Amino acid sequence: MIFDHDGHEVARHQLEHEQILPRPGWVEHDPAEIWEHTQTAITGALDKAGLTASDLAAIGITNQRETTVVWDRRTGEAYTNAIVWQDTRTDKIAAALTEAGHDELIKHKAGLPPAAYFSGGKIQWILENVDGVREAAEEGHAIFGNTDTWLIWWLTGGPARDGRDEGLHVTDVTNAGRTMLMDLETLAWDDELIALFDIPKQMLPEIRSSSEVYRPHPGRRPGRRRGPGGRRPRRPARRAVRARRASSRATLKNTYGHRQLPRPQHGHGDRPLVQRPAHDDGLQARRRAGGLRARGLDRRHRVGDPVAARPARRHRGRGRDRGAREVRRGQRRRLVRAGVLRAVRAVLAPGRARRDRRAVALQQPSRTSRGPRSRPSATRARTSSTR
Amino acid sequence: MIADADLELEALKVDGGITANELCMQIQADVLGVAVSKPEVAETTCLGAAYAAGLAVGFWSSTDELARNWSEAQRWEPQWDDAQRETGYAQWKKAIDRTLDWVD
């Protein structure tokens, strides 16, 4: 979506992506599809608005947190599909932590109860179950990110090539705060927590604030640095708190369409809950708000994951599967030929912010309602459920 | 959350796709007993991302400036009285009870 200075919508382009359900309780996304759709959405919105990349002041990202991607930084290829927040395959990892008596440590440091929901166990699962990933991680090739990190890495360059720097491997505190790996006091990865999941530290992204310029984009020409390309990931629900200002009295907001996560906006007087691009980014505020997390709200939300428990349904032949993939490849080729993909990179090279420029926000594509597919080892099913 | 925050709830601000459903929003207002308010830009999540980005590069100077951009598009006032609400809530809790203990 592209917004103008008054906060009015200028244009939008939306694409749904596939919800892959290989077996009951498992929910996956294709990271390559998310990145492709992101590029298409950017160019689509610019086209509809009749704008070019240089009209944009900055780019912001909002993503589904917890969803875990591990990829090869040399090629940009994910080792396996993203494990989505809803996925419950790591139940046993979480239960083992509880049995081993680590509940208190994790709650105290990360502010989270051990649960399949959070990224830590999902990373561990990939390290243990996908061939070669642990070795690659130890050698510094396999890196982890939530979807924000995945997209920023690509948007800032992707794999290093032709003398150009590799994309930036960063995340923000709101994403890192949902991994069970970050200490809420220091806002840094915690060695003790990381050790519980046996995760090589070098595969974790750098933790930054939610509102800052992460890297001036190199621009169209290799090596050339241009103006700031602001980009910051935040979780939809929490970001919505930022966007919605508390009025003089108490109000509550609810985002419909994902998980139902009411957030308090209890600004006294005319003070908003989050006053500025806070470094603690609402984490502290949330704790001040009465220890919601400590009261197990997070855990309760997990119960409401209807998709995770739904068995795969409706099958389709492999031929159609190949067909869809071919269409996507063809679309990409056409985009490259038309120079559109190059234009996407230029989006990240905006000059200094001017009043007449537009701010654009990328929202991670929503779940798919597209047709299902099947694979030899995995059945893909369709779902129209909302989070 | 109201108990946690020790505050009166004045309104529930809503966003997201389901806000297009009038019935759903009216039920929300009736059950809560507070007004439900929907902003002009219902894609609040996306707008928030743009705001966070724009603040970082100085496109907007402060959150105060952002607050002035906010405007209400629609509002649903509660139409139930307290007795109706209490009866409904008791029924709801009963219904929840009936769904429990399926798995041994």
C-alpha cells in the first residue's frame, strides 16, 4: 500500500500466497513465493498510482512473526519451506524444555512460556531434520530470519554478487522478542537461551529497533550509495497500535483478520501508548500494561489456531502443480525482461525525504485462497481460514 | 485488560477485513457494551508500517502529526441493555462448558 503525507491511501496491490499443509499440525509457506509476490506487489502498486521508485520516501514492512526461514546466504535459497507460527511440529521440543525445568528461565528472560509457537524450537527443528543445515550454519552459510529478515535481506541486495555487498541480515526487537532467544532486558540474543536450542549464534540476525534506516540502498549501479531507504519490520497487530493513536480516554483496538489480539491503548491524558520509534518498541510498555504475557495470553491465543489442526483436504494432480510453478517462472522472466525487477531495486534508493513523496508499506501477502496442489511427499491443501 | 489497566473502556477501535461485516461489528458493540469505531484507513497495520518508515526518514516529524491524520469512518453503538448482555453472556459461558471434555 502506498500512503501520502496525510495518511490517505494512494494505491494498493495485494497477492495471496499459498498455505502449505503437508500433514496435520504442519503449516508452511514458500519463502521464494513470498519474495516474488513482494516484488510484484511493489511494482503493481507503483503502476496503479502512476508513480516511480523515486517518488517514495521510505518503505516499511509488516510481517507475520515467529514464522521461521533458514536459507543459504550464498544463493538465497531456503533449505526448506518456512515453518509458520501456527505449525505445531515442535510441540515436543517445547514440552522437553518444560520437563527439563527451563520454564522459569525462558519466562524470566524472554517473557514467553515455552511453546511450539515461537521461533527457537522451529530453528532447532530445521537444524535437526534438514540435511546439511547444521553444518552449513556452523560454517556461517545457513542463516535464520523471520519473514521480515528474509525480505530485508533480499530488498537490500540478496546474495553477494558482481562485487555488490550481500543484503543486510537484520531483524527488529518485536520479531526477535518472539523467538524465545532474546533477553527482554538487554534486547540482545541471550547465550543461555540459545544454548537451550543448540543454535549456532552466527545464524541469527542483528537486532535493531523497529523504526530506523537500516541501510542506504546501493542503488541502480553497483557500489553506488544513495539516499536513505528506511525500512522497518513490525508485527501487524503491534504496528497497528502505533498507527492508531490513543485518544484522551482509554480505547482498545482489535485487528480482525489475523489472530485476534486486542491491545490496550491506555494513554493517560493525550499520551499515546507508544510515543516514538521506541527502542524497546512497546515491549516494556506491554509489560507495564500489566504483564499480559506473564498471564499466559500468548498461550491462550495458540489454542485458537484452527488451521494447524485441520487435516489436508482436496487433492490435485502433480501436473497442475508443475503448471502453476511454470506460470510463476514465466511471470518472473517477463518481469525481468521488462526491467521491472530492476525498478524494484530502485525503489530502495529513494533520495532525501520530501513532502511530496509518498511512504509505502509492504504487508506480507496474506494466506492463500488459491488452489491446492499435491506433491509426492506432501499434500497441499486449500484453506480460507483467517488467523 | 480493563482490570489490568484500571481504566474505563470508552470505545473499541477496530481494523482489518472483517470490519466490513456490519453484523459482526454490531454484535461486538452489543456484547461489549461500548461503541465500536472504525477508522477511515481500515488497513491500520499497513499504515503503521508506513508511519514507522516515514518517521525514520523525517517524512513525518512526530507521532502527534500522525495522530492528526486519524479520522473515524463508521461507529456502532451498543443496542442491548445490561440485562440482555448478562443473559447472553451466561448463555455463552454455558455453551463453552458444553464443548469441553470431548477428548479423554
